Amino acid sequence: MFLAFALITLLGALGMLLQKNIIVAGLCMVASFFGVAGLFVLLANPVAAALQIIVYTGAILVLVLFVIMMLNSHEEEPAETSRPIQRWVSVILSLALAVGAVKLVLASKGLQQLAEKGAAVPPAVTLQGVGAVLFADHLLGFEVAGLMLLAAMVGAVALTKRNL
Amino acid sequence: MDTLASLLHTSPALAWMVVKIVIVFSAVMLLASVWTWVERRGSAMIQDRIGPNRAALFGRIRIIGLAQLLADGIKFFFKEDLEPTDVNRGLFWLAPFLAFVPAMLGFAVIPFGRDFVSGGTIYHLSVLDPGNGMGMLYPMAIGGLAVYGVLVAAWSSNNKWSILGGMRASAAMVSYEIGMSLAVVSIFMTTGGYDPAEIISAQGSLPWHWNVVPQFLGFIVFFTCMFAETNRLPFDFAEGESEIVAGFNTEYGSMKFSLLALAEYAHLMTASALVVTLFFGGWQVPFVAHPSVGLSILSFVVKLLFFAWVFVWIRWTLPRFRYDQMMRLGWKAMLPMSMVNLVVHAWLMSHGR
């Protein structure tokens, strides 16, 4: 199961990078999101899986595809003149990100516990648990994020609808 | 079930799972295809016509025109599979499946009868057992995917009418999703759980305890949003025959069109199952505290078919909204209404204790 979902995720991501057609690339990204949702289910976190699909696949990517379809025609855009420096900077940045992620995982408490106690299926995360954590432990972050999103929304409306 | 499992060399759990999947999906498929006929007969009844009553098995057995289903199916299969020259081939073929699969999948968490005990094990009458952790988040997640079918079909057809229909439909679906989610959240709140089995058992067998009575506002919002989600007539901006030819399925023919049409009806079935589960007590039988399994299934099916009929009824009663009217209704009426519903119930809960 893990291999199947990991393959879906990786192939989706690869397809997104290699596809020239921007809509097909977006759909590959959907497949990749599905793989990640499957991995969340395997990690006994069905809530995160459902939220992943609702938020990313059902809302964000639909809006992205919507805008792309509204703006562009069917032609695949010709590549601009390539700038080698961009490529190298991007390779270095993604390598740094990958090293950081691996380091974080290796240093995490969960991995230490796994080494000490062995693998045990943890109790599945429930929506009630997520809500309690959000409103008890991370209340400030939650409220700040809400305020930021509201400000962004008001800003977007103010910028586009000047003569409302 | 145990003997069947031992005959097939599998565990009872696996055999039960397969049986459930076959029963649920074939029932939804069958109902969806029957509903194409119900829609035509129903529209005929409402408009004082007769409707399709001619098709007959072997030229003789008419059964009030029900053979029309078979005739339609056969016709669609044998039609030429046209594919316009400028379509994006892969996506053009993928789109009907993208529309059909989510419409079917949404039904998986709905309990269609009470659970029963046989041979010491509990059997649940829903494809995904309760306590799976996804609960009602699952149909909402899957429902959000229904946009892709319309969007991909519209874009890959390479046709201006199609893309107009797809754009309008996807904008409508995304905007109505917020009001719908808030209506569902207030049900989660009053129930104290988000599993459909919990929601149903919390409602009990007395009709005035069902969620529709205390949360009537939520019901109105949810039901309206279901029309937008399924692209049914007061909001059918994906098709809009009188404005944009046939919208997202203009370029589709033969079995591909049939799949797109069936997806709409499967979606309708899932939507009415959601309405029944959330607001009308699911499989609960009115005034019977502990119904038998058969009675509970019957009760669920009767409610399901009633709401599926309401979808047809409203389609042939109301004219289509204008696009800006629908957007105004969604953002300026439905969203505030479901917010009021949420806040009022939160206030009542905090003062009730």
C-alpha cells in the first residue's frame, strides 16, 4: 500500500514537472495530492487526508485551473530563452530543502520512539482531537492565520473592484 | 455469510465487504439509470404530456415504458464514437470517468440500514464501516472532486460553449461549497460527532427530533447547495441548453455522453442520500424505536427516492436562474444564512448547559 501511494505521489509530481501542457500538469498535481492523502490514511490520520483533498484538490487547485483556463488558449507555450543561473539556483535551493527535511525527520521524537518501542499502530486522529489542539494549544497561530486570510481577501477585493 | 466465505476461501469480513460494494454500487447505478426515465415521465406529467411509453420488450411487454432504459442504453452503445479533430484526446476520454467515479464514490460512507449481529460479529450496512475517522468529511471531499469532470470535459472539448459552461459551473460549485460546509458543521456541533452513524443515532426515531426541525435554516441552505453541486436545473449552468448549446457536453456523443448524463443522476442519488442522512434521520423509522433491518433499509430507500423525486420536481417547476442572480443568492443569502445558523446553534449550546 505504501509503495502504491508513494508511486502515485512521485509519478504525479514528475508528470507535473515534465508536462508541457499546463492543464495536464495541473491534473498530475491532483494525482500527486491523492497519493499524499493516501499516505496520510496509512499514517492513521484520516482527518488530514480528508482535509488535504477538500482544501488542496477541491478548492485551491480548482481555482488555479479555473484561472489558467480563463486566461490561456490551447497552445503549449514555447519555452523562453533558458537562463542557466535560474536552473542552478533552483537545484541548490531544492537540495537545501531536501537536506533540511531529512534532518528534521531523523531528529524527530516519533522516530526515536519507533526505535525504542517498535512499531505500534497509533490511535487514529479524530476531528475532535484536531479541533481541541487548534483551539487550545495553537490558538494564537490559528487566529493570526485567520486574520491574515481575511486581510488578503479584503485586499484582493479592494484592488480589483476599485469602483464598487 | 460464513458459509459463503468458506466456499470462496476468504474471510467473512472480506466477503461481506465485496457483497456490500456490489449491492451498493449496483443499486446506485440502477437507480441512476431508472431516474433518467423517471425524469422524462415526471416532466411529462408536470407538463401535461405522456412521455416515453412506447419502448417495449420484444415488441410486446411495455411495463409503462420502463424498457426505454434498455433502448437508450443499446442506442448509446451502438452510436458512432465521434471525436472532434481539435480536442485534447487523453483528457477528452478521461473526463466522463472523472465525472462518473466521484459521483459513485460519495455514497460509500452512507449507512443505508441499521447494523445487525450475526454469528457474534456486527455487520454494518455501509461500505465504509463507522469509526473510519473520515466520517462526513469523506463525501464532502469527494463532492469537491465532481468539479473536475465538468472542468476537464469543458476544456478538452476545445469549444467556446463548452468552456463557458465549464467556467460557470465550476465557479458555482466552488462558491456554494462554503455555505454547504458551514451547514454541515453546525450538525457536527449539535451531534458532537462527525460520523454518519453517530449523526443518525443521535437523531432518534421521533420525526420532530430529526435535524430538519431544529436546523431548518441549515436544511434549506444544504438542500439549495446540493442543487448547485449536482448542477441541477435552477442552477444548471454547466449545460444551459437555451444559452450555450449544451455546455460542457456539447462535443460528447455515444457512450461518453451517456456516462456524463448518468454521472449527473448518480450525483443526484448521493446528494439525496446525504440530505436524508444529515437532516431526516437516515435509516430511522418514524415512531419505531428498534426497527428490523429490512424495515430500516426500506425507510432509507423511501426517503432517498422521495428526495430524488423532489430534485426532479423542482427541475421542472422553476426556471433557470441568471448567472449573477445565482452568485448573489450563493454569497449574499446562502452563506449568511448558514453562518446565522451556526452562530445561533453555538449560542444555544453554550446556554443550554
